[in-house]
Amino acid sequence: MEKIDVVIVGGGLAGLSCAYALASSGMQVIVLERGDFPGSKNVTGGRLYLLPIKKFIGDMLDGAPFERKVVRERWSLLGNTNSLTIDFTSQTFRKENHSYTILRSSFDRWLSEKLMEKGIFVIPKYRVDDLLWENGTVVGIKAGNEEIYAHVVVAADGALSFIAEKAGLKPAMASHNYAVGIKEIIELPESIINDRFNIESDQGCAHLFIGDVTKGMFGGGFLYTNKKSISLGIVVGIQALMERAPSIEAYTLLDSFKERYEIKRLIEGGVISEYSAHLIPEAGFSGLSKLFGNGILVIGDAAGFALNMGITVRGMEFAIASGIIAAETIIKAKEMNDFSHNSLSIYEQKLKETFVIKDLYTYKNIRAFLDNNDIFSLYPKTLPDLVEKIMWFGEEEKKRISKTLWNSLKSSNILNFKRLKHFYSIKDI
Amino acid sequence: MKIEEKLALNAFKNDKESHIRIHQDICRKKCKIRYCLYVCPGHLYSFNEDTNEMVVEFAGCLECGTCKVACKEGAIEWVYPKGDYGVQYRYG
């Protein structure tokens, strides 16, 4: 049987970046994508942070179809009937190429076309069903009746990674470790987006919401401006959805979110053009799969490389960097003609020297910190309530602000021992 | 907008054969809560009381896999649709 060098399963950002970094190595590389084209099964919130991946990507993203450069960051705490928002912008963010909103269907497709120009085969409409094994080593893939033998199989098939699972590298998928993102694309004229978000053309806004948006469940809402559309959605923990009493149908969360006063005017007159959903790994460092085996590497979401930092959610830059580092590992392995577990273990060593594992490790305690219902219900409710009291000038005489503050904090029970202890654990994140 | 109308906005290429297999015996015997009914973002699951069967409208599947993750009893056997089928996101 004839072996090619590398089969990459999945044409998302991880798989495509891996292929891109292999393109000039002279190796035979095939990317297999189950959708009609790379990007057609992919969804992001979202935005891509460029600086962490700058030293890895070379010219890979030159000319990429970015939507807007994020220059305005907003976070909102949503109470039941009120909200409190921080609105941040900075000259640095406006000047530097810090982060960009993207739409995956066009972004990934563009990258795959760039790859094909470099002679990499990207085969769409191709679902991989199984792995081929020989003496405990992965030696290729099976799709229907077809078999493709390769020195290395790269599992880049996303959060549900059936390939990493079949390779025995992926931990069982516990509902606690995953969230579901549900999103609408709402089209609006570019000038209206600029006006509503106080930004110029090509500048964008990223807005995260916490609190009433998920009815107290783990998760939040997001809004990202694209050139001529808005990505509006919610993320909710699957375990949280399962445990909530009374239960809520997941899809209704987005509808209620859109009805909020804070959102309604922002999307008014917009035309919904797509409704999507995608799984998100939420376990962080402790949820990573084994990253390599004999003849196989796991990259991107498939490996669990995603990080919910509360203030933002990251995944795509981890996917890109892990894909490129996997490629460097494969190039080394080819030089030594050794594709064993041992040889491919360089991948994990290298990742440990980069932000991919370093950042996940630094924030290893964040999931435990966020595993607290107060963050999604009590705090987002208490702070807007407090501001409401302070800003309200009624018929009665105005009390001292310090008194209002103290009374509110006391009555909200925010200052009890358990909660203060939780606050104190911020030092661990 | 109703959930069915939202799904109708998407580009789907539908297979005749479902990529989601439900083991009805497990649903009937083991599952009390039926998480699939409310975790699915497409609202595609329903329980047919007449036939005593869990039904999934697989043609509108957004392929997120949430039902698979939420089905603690392992009644949902879920694979990706075959190549050339399923949802094709135009924005993503």
C-alpha cells in the first residue's frame, strides 16, 4: 500500500493552518472536509486575536477577508429590567491590528483557496468514518469504501472530534465540559452599523453580556459587528441547561435576548439571514485530550484548545497556532522518518513553550471560578440594581450614597462569607 | 420569528437517511427527563405520545451535537451527515 505523508481530517482553521505550514515542505498533504467547502460547517462568535499568532503565521493571513477591526469593547451586566455597561475604546486598539471579527464560511474558504494555489489538495464533501490501524499505530483513514494511508493523521475535526475519540485520545464528553453557542446573522447596512455602534467603516464592536441573558445559567450573550451584519448570539452550558428548574428551551434564550431593550434598537430593521449553532469546549486546561499517539496528532477544538476567560472567549488563535506547531512536528518526524508516539511528542513539548498551553495553564482555575451561579445571576443583578438606586432621584429626600451602597450590598447578601471567599479566589485566576 | 422560520433561512442539503439514530428502548425504559426536547437549538426533538417514540426532524439539524452530549443514557447515536449533506453555512 502506498502512503502519502499527511491526512488532515477537517478543514477548519486548525486543519487549514496545519496544511499551510506544510505546503512548502514538499510533503504530500491532503485536507479532507465534510462540508461543501471549508468553512461551510464552521461557526464563530466571534473574533480572532492576531497578536498571539503573529510569530507563527508568516504570510498566511495576508489579504484575509476580515470583517471589522475591533476598536470598541463592551461588557454588560443584565438584570431583569436594567443593565450596566462598560464601554471601552482606546487609541492603541484603533491603531494596532489587535483583533478582527470574522465570518467563518468566507474566511475558511478563502484560506482553503490560498492553500490550493500552493498545491495542497483540499477535498470537500468527504466525511471520514474511521481510522486505519496497524500494530497499534494509526496508518490512515477510512471513508465509505475508500482508504487513504498516511504517515500521520491529523485530527482537526472540531469539538466533537470523532477521530480523536476513535484514536482513544479524547476523554468522554461530559455535559459539564461543553457549552452550545446559538447565533443569528442579522444583516444591516454598513452605515447604520457604524452609527449605532459609534464606529467607522472597518472598525468594529465586541460586546459580551452576562446575567439575565442566560436566565442565571452558565454562559452569556455576544454581539459582534461584521461589515454588513451583526453576529448576535448566546452561549449556554449544556449541563446548566440540563439542570435548570424549571427547564428552558435553549433556542428561546436568543429570542428573549433580542427582545431586551438593550438589544432591540441595535438590530431594528435588520434582516436575519442565518441561524447557526455550534459546540464549544469549556473545560480549559483540565479538559484537553491526549495530544498525540502513534501516527496521529490532535489540534484545535478537537484537542479542547479553547479558553473562556469570562471577559472574552478564545479558540481560533489556539487552533491556528496548534495547527502550525503540529506541522513543524510532522516536518521533524519526516526528517527522522519516525512517526511514532515518541517522535510526535515534540508537538506537546513545543505547545508548552507557546501561548497555547501556557495561557490555558495560567487560566486553569478559571472554570472552577466561573462554576458559580452567583456570577450568572446574583452579581449581574445586584450591580445594576445598585446603580439604579444611586441614580434615582425620587420625591423623598436623597440618602447618602455610601448608605445606599452599604444597604444594597447588605440586603443583596453579597457580603456573606461564602461569597467573599469566592471573590478572594480571584487571586487564583 | 418562529424557530421553524429561522431554520428555513439556512441552506440544507438533505439526505434521505437520518444521521441521528434514537434507541427507543433506552428512551422508554431509562430516560425520565428527556433533555433532548429542550437542549436542541433547532427544537427538533418531540415525543410522539401515540407511538411512544422520540422523533427527531434530522433535516433541520445544525450539527452542533448538543443532544449527543446531553443524552446521558446514550440513546442518541449521532454521526455527522455524509459528505455532501446537511447544513451548509453561508456566513458561519
